[in-house]
Amino acid sequence: MISPDFPCATVPVETAAVRLLGLYEQCQKGFYMQRVKVYGGRLQTIQWRALAQLAQRLTPGTPLHLTTRQDLEFHNVTLDQIPILQKGLADAGLTTVGACGDTLRNITQCPCGGACSQSDDLTPLLDAICAATSQWNDLFALPRKFKISLSGCTKACGRPWINDLGFVALPDGHFQVIGAGSLGARPKTGIELYPRIPIQEVVPLILAALRLFHEEGDREHRHKARLRHVRERMGDTDFLHRLETLFQKEKAAISVNSADPPKASPPPQTSHLTFNIADGELNPEHLIELLDALGDGTARLTVGFEHDLHLYGFEAQKLPRSWQAAIGGPRIIACPGARFCSSALVETGPIAQAVREQLPNNSRVLVCISGCPNGCSHPTVADIGLVGRLKKVDGQRLPHFDAYAGGGHGKTPVLAERMEQALPLQAAAERVGRLAAERKPE
């Protein structure tokens, strides 16, 4: 298996190798985005501090960015800084390998797993999946990206319906398996692959699905290259039959009964605070202020899916004042947009701020804003979604937005419906306000 050279001494020339190292060129010439893989959104306090200090040293004045797959991103990194940054990440026990590119992306876990009263901690299972897939020969030669999520209970907070594979823990210790879904410009949610499988069969099923994708994925047309497109091309019946055949082979090859399966851990009783970070932009200085307050105790700070952070085992009154003010707040996800991304059509910061002014601070309606139809913020499964586009007005190409409403957050197969097309910025924000007032939160 060819593995990317991490930490790199020099940035590779080949685009595919650059992507596998979690790097994208920004729209600003000479600057890069470096994505960091955060398995299940979980970091040790020392790793959080290393991220903040690297951002302070290498990209001063630029926030860390939270993603919808529990990763973190550095922006405004120069070519000569990339090896230094990757070395610092490696020293902290972090990696960028597979954060981007045609490979298995970050494996996500619902942030409440192992903390809320109903949700199992699936970290042992996540570790077993990472160990098994890291040894798979074709991990870095997939037709396109492959995404896996874990949900610790039937609330499905891991958003299984928009992943290539989503595992939902059932009360009896088995898992429901959803698969072959994806979003993007033409979103389609997945289907139920198996109503229930035991935990020891999770890894063989993942290897079977990866093998099916590797063998049948479209390498000629990237817009038709996800596992979901394999399902559409084959038809659900043939797809499920082929997957089952490979699944049986993997179970036989692994000899699942020869080792103890990973075990889900019961949740402890602990306090839970949620911080919704505006535009996902995490100020390194504020982060260090929080880490200083947490000290060396048992508190856990976890990355969520909604530009949010979840703090377990710490009392709100002991937080710095700035972080006490950040508890709760509107649930607004906005991708970086044209500020950094070369694919984006519009800036997302101004529309996000305009929407924020339309919502009460205690609003629980999920609003997702994307700077282009690729939909990285998941607008087509949100309570309310905005997708940026450009429209010519009096000879000028100005930002406008299509509005969507009624999505199931990826926790159900329900996609949002398009309500309006090509709304100018302020009209789009006001439309969000009216839709939010009409809707009940999840």
C-alpha cells in the first residue's frame, strides 16, 4: 500500500498526493488550507493546546476552522510552513493523512456518545475500525472519498443517512446499518443495508463495502464516483446482493470469532455544555483561555457536526466570562465560502451575520449556509438551508441564495425542499427568519 509521506519534508507535486495530506490551495495564490483529522471529534487537552499554539505561531490572526466532519482546518498556511505545521501536528499525535482526497475520510461519532444517558461510547469500535482499515491495501486508491459515521443510540446523531456507511447502535447491542448516501449538488440519502448486525461484524462489513467501492466505483466521471452512484447504477437489489457476497467473504477471512469484539461502553453521568462557534471560526487565544480554565482535570472538549464544541464534566460558572456567553446561541453552519475556497461562488460571512440578526439567541432551528451548490455545510438536509449562487443585476454578478427547508439533518432520509430561488442577501436572511418562526426545532 502506498501511504502519503507524513509529516512531509516537502509538499508533493502530484495533486492526488497533496489532497491525501489534507491540503487544498486557497483562492489566494500561495496559501493553503491544511485539514487535520480528528477521529470521532475527540482530542486530548494537550492536543487542543498544540493546535492553538501552532495557529498562533504560524497563522497569527487567522482562526482555526471547525468542519462538519469533526475535523479542524488551518487557513492561510504558506508552502514553506506546511512541513513545519505537519511536524508540529505529528509531535502532538495528530495526522492530516486522509483528511482530504480519494480515501477513507475522518470517521465520525456523535459528540454525545458516552456522555448522554442513552448513548453508548463507541470509541473502542472506532479504534478497531481505524486499525483494520489502515492495513487495507487499497485505502489510498479509491475512486473517490468514502465516509463512515457511528451513532451511539437510535437518535442517529451521527447522521447515517448522508454517509457511505452509517452504524446506529440499537438497545440490544446490535447495529442498524444505513449506507450509500451522499449530498453535493444532487443529494440523495442512503438506504437501510442491514436492520441489525452484531458489533463483531462491523469491521468485516466496512471492508466489504470498501472492496465493492474500489471494484465498481466510476474512475472516469468524478461527479458519479461515490458509493451511492454504484448503488444507483446496479440497482438496490443487485447492489445489496453483491455487498452481502463480499461481506460473507470478509467474515470468513477475518475469522471474527477468533478475537474478542470491541465493546461499546456505557455512558457516565456528566454535565454537558454546548458552544455554537460563529462561522466555525475558533480563536486560538480564546481556546487557550478555555484550556487554562479546564486545567488538568477530567473535562472533555469534543468537536460536533454543527460548528459546535461540546464540553463534558465542567461547571459553567467556572468558565471564563467570554465562554459563558458562548453557551448555546443560534445553530448556524456556514462553510468558509469565497473567503478561502476556490470552488465557492459567494462569501458566506455576510449572509451568516444577516441570518444571525434574524434569529433569537435561543433558537434551536438548524440553518446551514453553503457558498456553492457543493453543499459542504449540508443545506439540503437542514431545517433551513441557503445555497449561494451569482445572479447578474444591472450588469453586475451579485450574491443570491436558493432557500431550502424541512430536511432531516441526515438523521432521517428526508431531504429539504427548495422554497425560493435566487433571493438577494437581505431578502434571503429575512426569509430564513420567517421560516424559523414557522418551524419547530428537531
